[in-house]
Amino acid sequence: MPNRAVEDRWAVVTGASSVIGLEVARSLSEIGYSLILQGARHANALELLADELGSRGRRPVVVRANLASERGVDHLMATIRERTSHLDALCWLAAAGVMRPVSALSLHHLEWTFRVTAGSFAVVTAGLRPRVSIAVSSLGSQRIAPEYAAIGAAKSALETLVRYLAVELAPASSVFGLRVGLIDTPAARRLSRYEELEALLRRRAPMGRLVTPEDVAAAVVTMVTEMSSMASGSFLTVDGGVGLVL
């Protein structure tokens, strides 16, 4: 891990109760960050993680907030402002969505997905202006996966907002995108024909395996501690090389 001192600096991880969020939080805690962990569901997982990290050092602050609502976004931002006058790092993993074909999506489904995945990221990032913000996207922002339309479209919007925020918040804040490949998680297993897709990507991946939550956490740490501010607005792809293979 990088040796850059980060004591007394705060980082926020949204979607922290996900498998990936847990690993990102652990990795940021290991390099000395005080953490604010947001989640809307799986409260027990968040509390267990907070207890785990607290036994090694400072206990994270846990925020239960529905990021599809203005009240939830306001609650998260108010909690952050109570802890620090200038947030050092924001890792945006919060995402929501319905796994259905486009023909089966309602306006409510789409609005909810866009609010959690992209809209709230823009509001929080623009409002708090962290030193560095990382929006975690997926290959589904550019490629087609069965029944992934709502989330894929929201991830595309998220990536567009990364570029706009990188320009609007410069030079004080850097905004990056982290585009990741398929990871074996409970959420991914909701995909239609998951097993078929997993087998295909394993065969195609030059690195010979799928991406893991630990891979994502390592990339986040690198981006937070070592990425040049001159790269603001750019995207790092962590997919084992799958996207390079025709």
C-alpha cells in the first residue's frame, strides 16, 4: 500500500454494504482514513464492518440514507459536514436498478435508478467538492448485457457527470471514473444468464480470471493516493483486459 500519510483525513464510501464497498472501506481504513459509510439496506453488514474497523482503530460513522430522496442526500451531506470542513475522498459505489428488458421498465424504475446511481453523485460531489471523487461504473455503460438497460444507462449518465464535474470543480477537486468488469457478487448474479456471461468473460479475459472486489479496492487506493490531478476527468478500466479482446 502507498505510504502517504492520510491521518485525520475523511473519506466517504457510498454503497458500503455491498461486497465491493466492504473491501474498499477496509482498504481505505488500512491507509489511515477516517470513514463515513453510507448504506440504505443491509444495516447489519454495515454495523459489523464498523465494529471490525473500529477494533483496529477509529470506528467509522455509519449513515443510513436513501439516496433516491432529497432527504437522504441532505442527511448524508449534513453528516459529512459535521465531521469535516473539507472532505478528502469520495468513493461512489451507490447504485440501484431493476433487472428487466427496456419494454418492462416503468418511468418510476428509470427515475429511481438514475437518482441513486448518477443524480445523487452529482449533487453530493458538487456540494462538498472533495479533493478527489471516484465514481465506480461498469462495462455495462458501453456494452449490452441482458436486462441491464436501466443500470447501464444510469452508469453512462454517471460517466458523463464525471466529465462535467471534472471541468466545473477544477482545479481544487479532481473527479475520476473507475470502470470495472464483471465481478461475482450477489448483485451480478441477478443478471439474466449470469452463468453463461461469466463463462464467456473468463474465456476471453487475457488475465484468465474475473475482477475481484480486492482488485477494485486496490484501484481506489491508487487513485486516491497517487493519481495526478492532471488526469481529472479520465477513467481507469479494471476488467482483466476483457474490453481489449474482439
